[in-house]
Amino acid sequence: MADPKQALASLLLFLLLLSLSSSSSAKTTSDAPFMVAHKKVSLTRLKSGADQLSISINLYNEGSATAYDVSLSDDSWSKDVFDLVSGSTSNTWERLDAGSTASHTFVLESKVKDMFYGAPALIKFRVPTRAALQEAYSTPILPLDILADRPAEKKFEYRLLAKYGSLVSVLSFIGLFIHLISSPSKSSAAKASKKRR
């Protein structure tokens, strides 16, 4: 499972890039694609003792024109540390229309304990008005502590709830009933103060 701090930082960075892309595309008057890519990693400990990484990269064309021959390459995963389980670290799309999105996922597995610093994915695309390929980069990921010693998670004990839940409910209702009976209501206290005057 991904670290909540990492997920929050990644989300904030993505929103910053998205807002920058919106403001910069609003200022420009030329018809051009503007690629924004968000890369996120979810880390899961397997029963075999290995860590499984699920990598997803979302592409957004925030520009006002179609991007052609879009290619994605994420080759920062060392073959000495990671084994490819499913998918591919690269992908291509014929076109990505203005305002549309594309996604790519792949799964890696690691049995090596290491701190990994991943690089952003590289996106290349062609614009009809320019001869050279254009490049964009995804958001980076925070460092991953592969096979780190994690403290045991405290899980809510549902069997205790099943065993003692009804008893706690009955005792709570009895306590609430006694409290309601023993404490005077505000209206009767107001009536009593009027009678004393």
C-alpha cells in the first residue's frame, strides 16, 4: 500500500502541474498540444516476501490541438532490482486529441532491499506544425523504500465487536436512560423557577 504522505505529495504536485498547464494554455493563442503526465506507484508486500509495485501513468492533453505519434517510456527501473511481472515500461498511441486522456500501467516485483529514486517518465509526441518531436515529462515519484521493515498495522478487531458489541450497546442504552431520568429537563427547571418568584 502506498504511503499516505507520498500519495498526498504526488497529488499536490499533479494538481500544481495541472493548474500551471491550465493557466499557460489559457495564455497561449496558438494551436498546440500540451501534455501533462502523472506517475504514481502503489507498493504492496506479497506473502512470498517480495514487494510488488503497480505503476500507473496518466497522460492528459491539456492543449488545444491533437498530439500525434505519442510515445511513453519509463526506463528508470533497474533490471538488477526489479522484475517485470506484467505490462511493459513503454507504450505508444497513434494520437491523443485535445482534452483527452490515456493511461498506461505495468507491474514490477522486487526481492532486493533498497531505497529507490525513480526518474520521471518521458513522453514524446509530434505536432503537425513542427518537424522535431516534442518532449514532456511525468511527475516524479518520491523515494521508495523497497522491502523496508514496516511496523505492524493495528487492525480493528471485528471479532471483539461481534463478541461484545451487543453488551456494550445494552449498557450504553441503560446508562443513557438513567441519565435522562435523573437529570431534570430544561422546561421543568424553568417552570420551577417561575413558581419560586
